[in-house]
Amino acid sequence: MYDMNEIIGSHDLLLVTIDTLRYDVAAELAASGATPTLAGLLPGGRWERRHTPGSFTYAAHAAMLAGFLPTPASPGPHPRLFAGNFPGSETTAPGTWTFDAADLPTGLTAAGYHTVCVGGVGFFNKLTPLGSALPSLFAESHWEPEFGVADPASLPNQIDRVADVMARLPAGRRLFLLLNVASLHQPNWFYLDGPTGPQAETHAAAAAHGDTRASHAAALRHVDAHLGRLFDLMRRPCFVIVCSDHGTAYGEDGHIGHRIGHEVVWTVPYGEFVIS
């Protein structure tokens, strides 16, 4: 575990939540070399297997933004990187950075950070009170339909906005950036090869019947192809957390989707590293 008391104040912070990404799919693609950007940065080139604090986007992000990141799947207790001060915490350790606030963005603001959210899925769209709850924790937040689940170019569009944020960030101001990636969330069938490509039959079936585990994997390959640009935009040094907020089911035990207590929903990939 990093000593976050040494990281906070000396590093920018980047939290990338790849919304809905399953651990098994992420691990398979990393092992096969299909996601070289992430594999090149993850410790040992591998994802860590963890359990999400929530089975759907809002619950998981509310917990993570209070300092409750996905928990290692092995028996604990497991010290946390960040923790709000409260009596009796069993996961606050000497290397934990603690804050006197109800949420991490507010705590980091008090520590001199500029906090920015670039949202993806509907819980970040700011179109309703509920869709505004998570973005409102940040000093600056962004969402447009082009960042959302229905746009196949959502991630490059979001990274364009991150570039704008970075271009006007004062040199002496530390940054905490949350990027919620919508590409893995349904619908994701359109990331399969087009109708003239080698997976034409699979693509046609997905378009007709919805998403599949194969289109989920194709969406992750798409994300990996664009994340290098995001990391290049970050100032150095930068402490990076990349994880999923929850997984999703594609027919396992009859289940479709998430917000259910199934292994493929609760088990998520996690990685942390420093780019310098």
C-alpha cells in the first residue's frame, strides 16, 4: 500500500472508473495482450481482484467518493488509501490519508486540490436532482450526451474535455480528476466489428438481441486504445486508480444486468500506480 500522506499534496490524483467492467473479462484480456495500455501500467501487468462497495453505479460511486474503494477479495481487514475521520474505523492505517469531511472531493479541496468530474453514465448527467448528486461533490463537473452510453465515441469525447481542463489548470494547483467511462455500460454491442468485418455474424446478432460478453470485451479493447492519450494529458507525478464500479451479468444463472448480488457483479478489477 502506498503511504497516501506522502502522495497527497505532492501528486495529482486520477480516478478512472470503467463503468460496469467485469473482472473476468478484464483479466482475460490483460493476460492475452489485448489491452496493452492498461497491462503496461498495472503492477505486474495484472488486475487485482476486488469486491465492489455497491452493485450499481450510484451506490458504488457514493461509497468510493467517501473513501471506500473496492476491497481486496482476500480476507482482511484491508487498510484504505483515504478515509473520513470517524471513531472506530478498523481500516484506517498509518498510510491512510484522513480528511474531515463527508466525501473525498471536499476533503481534497480543503487540502488545496481542484476537483473535477467528467461524467459518463446517467448518474452523472446533471439533468435531474439524482443525476446531479455525484457531480455536485466537485468544484467543476462536465457531462454532455456525447459522453454518455449511447455514443460509441464517448471516451474520446470525454478525453477531449479533459484536455480542455488540463489546458487551463493553474500550474501550482493540484488536481483530483474523476473520469467515469461509459463505454462498457449497455449498450455496447456496437464495439464489435462492423457488418463487413470478421465478426459480422456476431455483430448482427448483438444488434438484434442486445449486448453480449463478447461486445463487453470489445468495448474494453476500445477503451484501452484511448486511455494512453488520457494518461499522456496528466501532469507528473500523478497517482492513478483505475477500477470498475461493478460488473454485469450476461445470462449467468439467468441474470441480465446488475444491481443484483451475483459474483459477476460484485467482483471487479482494480489497479493503482504512479505515472511520473
